[in-house]
Amino acid sequence: MADDLVLRLDGVRKRYNVGLPSEIEVLHGLDFELRRGEFAALIGPSGSGKTTLLNLLGQLDSPTEGEIELLGQPTRALDNDTRTRLRGEAIGFVFQFHHLLPAFTALENVMMPRLAREGRPTPALVAEAKELLEAVGLGALADRKPMALSGGQQQRVAIVRALMARPALLLADEPTGNLDTQTADEVFALLRRLHAERGFAVLVVTHDPRLADRCDRVIELVDGRIVSDGPRVRSASPARP
């Protein structure tokens, strides 16, 4: 259904050094859609254009040609203020490194995206943040600062922070890449559970086929072109990250 469409790319190209002898095209006419409830992986070797594409999808950069629609809104020609507002309202980000603010508690870090929009921590906002931390098993650690949390706990806080914006789209860039195997498995299972409960679209950017094997759809990017896009074909005993 059209109202389930979160993201649409139409002929997206990205070039750098446009008009100079060193001009180079990194992305070559990409087309794909992502709908609410989808849990997809974007895979590809180093240099395939994954980071460039992630920056475009996250509204941190604009395509040279083509269009990216976010919740039906064409974004290529947006001014900076409108782009920033749309990004804050529609997209959540989870990175390999959690990027928590060390001077603030877990609870304060979780509330940051909404505080940027709403300006002050209302009782309802505090209650919502505490409820999310409880949901990921960190309710008792809400007043701890990041240095007093384990790596896995910090990444859980980062996931909750991303969800506080109530995003339609969650972009996860190597979300378990900085964790040991067992912690990575737990964090990814948490991400899948929250996705199932809330129904937002997820795109996990990864070079790890084991992680992609746990997603429902895999988009493969090679040399700036999509070479395959479809349901993941799992083995009888899939490896776990």
C-alpha cells in the first residue's frame, strides 16, 4: 500500500568534484523502495558505495541526480532547515560506536532527540524514556553515565535513543560491529524484537554476511550499483553474529 511506503529511491546518482577533471560517480542510478515493517540489510564490499548511500538516505547529503522520497516527501531540493526537521522526525540512527554523551546519564542520553525538538523534559517525556529503558532491561541503570555501562548496555541505550524520535525508518550502520559475539547476538535480537513490536522500517548496513543472514531482505551493492535485491535465502543452520 502507498501509505506503507517509507523510502523510495528513483534513479539516484552521486558524483563528487562535479565539473572538475577529478569528477567521479560513486552511485549509478539506484532504484529501490522500503516499506513499514521491512527489515532489510544493505551489503557490499568496501568501496561499494554503502557509506555514500547511507549518508543520502539519512538526509546528511543530497544526490547529484534522481530523487529520494521520505514518507512521500521529495527531499533533493529541500532547504537545510526543512531537511533537518524531516530527518529528526522520520529517521533514527544507530551506529557501530554508540556516540553517547559522556557527561549525561543513560536517561538523559535517551531523551536527547526529543529535547532537541521539545526543549524541556516534561513528565510524559521522562516517563516514556524510562519505559523504553525498562523494555530493554536497563531501567535500574537509567541514572548511570555511559562509562559506568558495558559496551552492550551502551548500545542498548543508543537503540532506545534512536527510537525516542518515534522514527518511521531506522538506519543501523554496523550496529554490532564493536561488540563481542554473544553481546552482538543479544543486541541484534533486541533490535529485531523492537522492530516486531513497533513496525518501523529497518535498513542495516553491514559487510558481515552473518548479520545479513538474520534480516528478511538483502540489498547488495557492488561498485555503486544494486546487483541483487530480494528475500534472504537462509541455510538450514544459519550462522549467528
